[in-house]
Amino acid sequence: MVLFAVDGFEWDVALPLLAEGKLPHLAGLMQRGYYGELETFQPTASPVIWTSVATGKGLEKHGIRNFAKPASDGGERLFNNRDRQTKAIWNILSDYDRTVATIGWWMTYPVEEINGVMVAQTNTVDQIDMKAGKNIWKGMLRDGVPGQVFPVGREEEMLAVLRRVEAEMDERSEAIFGELEHPLAPLDRRLWENTQWSLRADATYLEIARKLLGEQPPADLTLVYFGGPDVVGHRFWRYMQPDLYRFPPNAEQIANFGNTIRDYYIYTDQALGELMAASPPETTFFVVSDHGMRPVNFKSRFNPNAPPANINSGDHRDAPPGIFVAAGPQILPLAADKPVAELVRRDLTPVGSVLDIAPTLLAMMRIPLGADMDGGVLSQIFRAEADISQQPRALASHDTPEFLADRDPANVLHPQEAERLRQLRSLGYIGDDAGEQE
């Protein structure tokens, strides 16, 4: 099985592209599988929701409440992998001698021992002083930082992928977005540089995932995280739908960035196609997002030469539902009234919740669920012959005293943590003036 986790992927952007035939791999999964909206919850903060996807539990149980937390010295500390107070699906599969590859997932730094490979999303900031503007970047694999790869013997191999991607960044960016036609004002340059770093992270995770899927045998479950759709949704919605804003971009800005969101969705579909090509034909694919996106800040001036405090024009504060698509030998094709290319938003119905993903994956492997999980099995998506109701008796919990005793975040420091916290505070993600989340 492959779980392609796409942050901020929005149906209202995807549906027109599906109609144009621009997302052929997603369309193919939908045509032979099950799809709909995936309900989410507040706060719509990436580390919170993706930890719920991986555990089947809400924040009160898994313990990841935001980006940062109060520290004993009166300051703040970044949440990290050791703050998670329950087993994630990669721990549970390891307990049952199943293999798993976890690539780029939120709150996996520092990596932990699993039956497979883990490549952490390392949340550090030393690239650019972004100052105000709510421009937090997703984490990424970083050269020279220990604790990012398990087993440690594969660290250099994974960092070599990173270096190759970095060397190809200009070519990769141009292949996705084309050449920018006009010079960039300060506002546009800030948005653009941010997007390039997100592309760097996604491209690295994609290449690592392809590498691991090509190994024989591939892992029983591969989890791959993509953060770019969320980033471009936050930054470039105003360029995609300029008529919604009191102060729209000028013609040169629209020429540069009017298709940036569309282009990145098309790239994400191409990445999906590459993952599919690298996988055995009997692989079951899940494509999920933690939430959708919508336009915001309609009245902001967005002065290109004097950027406002909040430069985002897209957001998800009201937690619009995310995307759910699944296809594979056990998945029941949805009995839809329309072809995929003719779907509109009102044709989509809720399939379940972000809390239901981990229980569903466990059920497919006939691994007991934990009775303490908040989510359940999406039984309606399966063919009758899958007999998904025939499950082992649920355990009270997969969390053992030994596991919980090892969950000590006190001695874990993120690289450049002090700088990261200063940035989070200046951006409004933590502190009294905390603003919208990514």
C-alpha cells in the first residue's frame, strides 16, 4: 500500500483540472476506486492533523498540539517526535513484523527505530530571515543534521538524493512553472523563494520514495508527504483568482504567477504517476489531504514593493474538507452518476475523517485496532470479497509501558531551534498573536 499525503490539496482547484484532463493519474484512481471529501478538525495545523492521520487519535491523545509548546525555562520549544504520546502506524506495523517506509512525515524528527526506513521532516530554519508575513516553510531533509534517517547506515544514501535534487533545482522549477516573464517585486520574490524551497523538499521526498518503492520487496506500507500544494495555496490564490480581491495583482504579476497553483497540482499528479509506476501493479493507493483551502484577505492592499504583515491570500482557518481517493484490488469503485471529468463540488460526499485513515490501513492488514483510537474503519470503500469486517479483536491500546517510557522529548533539540522559534513567533504561529496555521 502507498499513502500519498498531500497537504492542502483542494477539490475546488482539482476538479477543473480533472475536467481539462490535466490530472490523469488522479483521474485514473478515481475511475477505478472510491473518492470524496475527507473531514478534518480544528486547529488546522499540519503537525496536529498529520499526527492524527498516522495515529487515528485526536490531539488530546497523541499530544502534538501545535508547532511549539511552553518550556520549563519560560520560553518555548518545538514539538518533536518524542512528544507524540501514542504509537503511530509505523510503530504498530513494526510490532507485527510488517515493513514500512515513512518519508517526510510531520513530527518524525528525530527518527525512531522501525521495521523499515524513516526519513524525517526536519523543521529547521536557516535559509532566509523572512521577518513578518506568516511565511513558515515546511520542514525538509537537511545535509549535515544527525537523526534524520533510520537506519543510520542509509543516511548518506538519502543525503545523496538531496544533493542531486539541489543541483537540479533550476531545471526542476522551470519544468513545473516555466520561465518567469517579468522581474519580481519584493512581495513576489518572497513568495517565489518560499515556493522553491517547498519544491526542493517535495522533490527530495519523491525521489527517495521512488528509490524505496523500487527495492524488492517494497515495504508493506509506504507513506510519502508532499507539502507544496498547501504552500502555493497560501501564497498564490490571489494570482489565480484576481477578481476576488479589492487590490488584484497587475498584469505582469498575473503573467508570472497566475498558473502557479495549477502548475503545482499538475506536478503533484505527475509525482503520483511516478509513484504508481515504481510500485507493483497490485498496489493499493490512497491519496489524502489534511484539509482544503480557500481565498482570504480580500481587502488587503498587497503592495508589491512594501509587503503587508500578512502576505497570504489563501488559507484553511475554517477547515474545508480535504481530498480522499483510494484504488486497488480490495477497493470498491464508487457508483457515481457522472464521469470524473464532469464532477462538480456538490457531487462529492464525505467519505470519513482524517482520524479514519490509520484504522482503515490496519484493518486491511488484519492488524488489531486499538480501542483507544478515535477513528474507525472506512468499511464502505471495500469490495465485499475483502470481507473487511473479519478483524482480529481490538486491543485496549497498542501503547505499551515500554513505549511510553521512551517518549521523553526533554533532551531533543531541533537544529537551529532558537532561530526557528524566533521565526514562528514573528510570524504569529506561536504567542499571544498567533495567526493562521499551515
